[in-house]
Amino acid sequence: MKNNHGANLHQLSETLGINENQIIDFSSNINPFGLSPKGLKKLKDNLQLASIYPDPDYTELKASISSYCNCNLENIVLGSGATELISSTIKIISPKNTLLLSPAYSEYENELIKVGSKITKFFYEKENNFQINIDDLISFITFNCFDMIIICNPNNPTGTLISVEDLEKIYLNFKKPIMIDETYIEFTDSSKTSAINLVNKYDNFVVIRGTSKFFSTPGIRLGYSIVSKGEILDSLNIIPNLWNINIFASLMGEAMFKDYDFINMCHNNFNENFNLLFKGLKSFKEFKIYDSNSNFILCEILSSKFDANALYNYLSEKGIIIRKAQSFDKLNEKFFRVCVLTKENINFLLKEIERFIREY
């Protein structure tokens, strides 16, 4: 198993000899439109609350999430980031045999190894443009014996989105725990693409989300799960330490989930920026660009003259960081991933890629 994540900006700042704020990070998949103004204001107006404990029931925070996700408050479980919830969910289910759709975020595999699970991978194949044939997947599930399925939807790094209808088909042919990581779902029309409605309809669904990507808040470490009623939900509610979400994460979450001006602004501007990046990358004959339903795009270098390592090294000298994708299963040194940033940053990236190709 390959295991590493995106850019460490602290380390890169020292290596490149430039300030962290000057690094243009196309590797971390964080919304470029900044923080929710209402969330930021609530944080600034309440700094003095550092001297008190948070509400142990997180009533207001859960109410905000419930309204934002259109889900029942009692189905919400909070965590210190989505990764903590991934870990706790896998520990509780403790599957002996797990089906993992891959390539995917390495922490799924890390946590499965900790509980001694046998891991079987069903791949998004390059030859199929990283799209899944649902009938093939269901046949594979039917003829094997799994205790759990893990799906990142949309998938990182391929950008593949499995429809709610197909997720329902998978469940009806499985009827055991399915964990769906929806870290990137808010970059789609989540009212049509999220599996949250399946939580109330069926048992054994765990839908995990974080706030790091869409709400641009990796520093507050706030994640949440929407979980079907039953043993998994009951067990997840026992695990968290008292006050496991700090008061500033709670306060910011209470406000930003209700900041619909900000949320709508992000959605209204995102597609234009995505299209600028997608079309710009597609204009290079040296690349193959894969369709994406997220805020990042997977690219394959077709030229025999250079690979993603050479491109990464060149761009990093300009203060631009892309994600080399060879750490993901079945992807090699010819693959890289870039996320949607501001128009100014996208144009700068495209100009520097063009210069690299011309000079290489």
C-alpha cells in the first residue's frame, strides 16, 4: 500500500524558501473562496468563550447541520474531522472482509489494517476512464462475502460520482454496512447526489462529511456523520470523549452551515472556475484529462519526454504545488491532480505549464 497525502505547506515553505502565504496550493482540494463571513464573524465575536466549556450536547451545532443536510438531528455524530469518523466507524464495524473502491484516500486502508480486515479492491479502471460499471460491481459483491463496503463519493483522486440510484442498487444487493465518504459532495448538486436520504430509508448506512474542503476550514477539525438508526449509530454515540469538538469549531459551524449567501456564492462561482481549469488543461495535447464531478481534476501525461515528477519540480520553483498521484493504487508517475482555485491562480498555472512544455 502506498501512503502519503497532499502538500505539507510548512515543510514546503522551508524547502522552497518562500512564505507559506505565497505558495499556490493546487494539491489540497480546498475551496478557493475563503471562509464563511458569518462563521468568521461569530468566531471573532466570541473569542472570550475560550474560558468556558462547549455545550456537551452541541445542540446548536447539530441543529445547524440538520438544517443544512436536511437530516434528522438524532442521526448526526460529530467528530474531530472526517478522518476521525472514518477511523471510529471502521473500529465499530470491525469488518473481517471489506470491499474498498480504489484508488482512494489511503486512510481507509490504514484503518482497516488496524482492525485486521482482509481488504479486497474493486478498481476504477483507467481503460474505462475511471468510471464504474455498476452491474459488474454488483456481480462482484454477490459472488463474494464482504462485511462492509467503503466508497468515496465523489471519489478522490478520480472525481468519479456514483449516483444515488446506483448506491441504492448496491445496498439492495448487499444489505450490510456501507460507509460513504462525501467529503467532496458539496462541489456537486448535493440535493441530487448525496446519499443522506438513504440513511432514513435503510439500515447500515454511514455518510461521512468534513468541513475542510468546501468550507475551507481544515484548521478547526470538524467532521460529522449521518448514520442510520441502529447498532452502528448507538456505538458511535458512545465513543466520543466529552467535549471532543472545541468551542471555536462549534461556534464557527453553527454559523457557517446557515450562511446561505456564502454557500450560494461558492456554488455560483465554482463552475466557471472549474471550466476554466478543465478547458485549459484539455488544450495541452501532452495531457489526457479525465472527467470529474468534484473540485479537482485527474490528469495523465501522454508525452514520453517528461513525467509528473518533472512537472512538479518545475512548478514548485514557481511556488505552485500540484499533487503527484503515483501514491494512489494503479496510478503511476504519469498522473497528477490539480484542484480548482481562483481564476488568477488557474491562469498562472496554465501559463507555467505551457512554458514548461515549451522549454522541456
